[in-house]
Amino acid sequence: MIDRSQCPVVERSPGCVSGAWVFRGTRVPVAALFQNIEDGAQVTEFLEWFPGVTLEQVRLVLEHAARSLEVT
């Protein structure tokens, strides 16, 4: 399980998107990024479809997810 609370570009609030983790300053769920990538979308396409999300946010979320998978 990824601890998203340590990623500075995401946030969650019980009143926003049912408490899902979203990209900070947006209502775009972080899960939408992973679902779109799993479905074959490119990051550039995701950014076009969700214009409130920045490339830097996507990069940091992906880096955070990758670090959480590292064996220590």
C-alpha cells in the first residue's frame, strides 16, 4: 500500500471526491492517473484530459509510487 500522505502534490478531504486522494488544488483523483496508464494512455494524454494537473505533479506521484515499491 502506498502512503500518499508523504507525497506533497496530493491531498484528501472528506468533502472532496468522497475523500479520495486527489492532485493538490484539483478534484482529479490520483487513481485516475494509474487507471489511465493501465489502460494504455500516455502521460501527455492524461495531462490533456485533466488540464488542472501539471506534469510536475504527475512526475512526483509516479516517483513516490516507485519509491514505495523499493525493498529496504
